[in-house]
Amino acid sequence: MKLEQIVGLDEAKKVLHRELTLRAVKDQPQKMILLEGASGCAKTTLVEAITKEYMDKYPNRFVYKYLNVYDVSAHVTSTAVLIHNYFFDLRCLAKPVILFVDEVDEIMSSRQNAGHIKTERTTTLMKEINNETPNLLIIAATNRPKMIDRAVLDRFHRRVNCPMPTDEELSKIIDLHLSFLTQEQRLKLFQFMLLSDYSWNGRDIKHLSDELITVREAAQIVDPDYTISTMDIATEFGYIEHSKAHLKDDYLENQDE
């Protein structure tokens, strides 16, 4: 998605714009930013979209790297080596680096009562973070901030809340992803979501859009003039709402601790 298609998250956009604008024109010290919020609030999509915009606007200026748990923990004995080599390679780059760490709670998890591999991984990552790298911007995302090691949390320069979409934002997201529906159908769907027992987000709406497109394309094999019906919308809406009933919103629960 393009940046202008991402609805809401104004504070996160402002913080990331500021950091990337500065790094586009001059060197900056290492900085760490944490985006935290419930799953499906477009944290990852926002980072990818805003990074792409700046890399297009300033060609050959930035290097974008993505780090996940599979990059840093193959075996207990090789974890520290993998992490050290990863950051060594970053320091050899002659350009500002944007390092996105998704699900940072899994990668830099709390060492309290943790197993050996998690303790070693977090400890090694702490050493690499403390060995600051100029022009390195670390952007991390999580829906479970209290699962992150406290020493790591203390090193984030900014923690940015990424909230669930407001009613107005939800309506805009529906119009964005479900533009193939009639205005009346989108309005009725919006009303369904407002009355739902579960909070809907951009990811849910995108899933609904994908499923409705699948329904339409399958039906058009037999009937080329087939269009999405209100029954189709209600059926797919019900399937997604049923799946949401089994989800546990760790981020919101963690905030009550």
C-alpha cells in the first residue's frame, strides 16, 4: 500500500517522517522507535510504506533491512554469532540504515524466567544495541510491549501508540478496500461493524475484501454478470467475526497490568 492509503496513525506518521527527513539530508546518531498497538492496526504496513516513499524520494540514500526471529536464532550455539555478524554487516554499509524489527517481543523478549536461547539472544542484541551505530534507525513493532525485556524498553527513544481506528477512520478504510461495493452496501457494512462485539481494524477489512473478491470471481465463472449481494457480505462478515471471537488481544490486556 502507498502511504496516502493508510488511514489514521497520525502520531506514528509524524514521528517517522521527522526521523527519515533528517536522515535524508544529514548524518544522525542511532535511534530506536517502538510502535505499539493491537494486532492489525497497520504498524508493519506503515513502516513499509513510509520507508518505500523515502527510498523513492531519495534514491541510493537509504538501506532498508528487516529483522525477524528466524534471522537470529537457528541454534543455541550460533545465536550470538548470527546476531554479531548481522550487525557487523550493518556497520559496514556506507548509508543510513532503516532496520525494521517486527514482533520485537519475540526477538528481544524478557530474560526473566526465559530459556537459554532467549536469554542469550536478548543479551547479545543488547550488546549490539549498546555499541551504537551512526545513521542506524531501529523501528520496532509489537502488540505485547510488556513481553519485551525491560532493559531493551529503556533504550527506546520514543514509544508511539498505534490505536485502533476511530469510527471515522473505519469508514474510510471500508471505502478504500471495498470500493467495489455499492455505497449502500458499504454503509450497511459500517453499521454492522459499529454494532459488533469486536473491534474491527484495517487487517480485518482487508481480509473481508479478499474473501468477497474470491466469492465474486468464483461466481462469475458460471455467471459473468454476478455482483456481490448483501447475503454474501453478511456471510463473510459472520465468518470473520466468528474467528475474532477466538482471538486474545494481548496488547490491550497488557495495558491493564
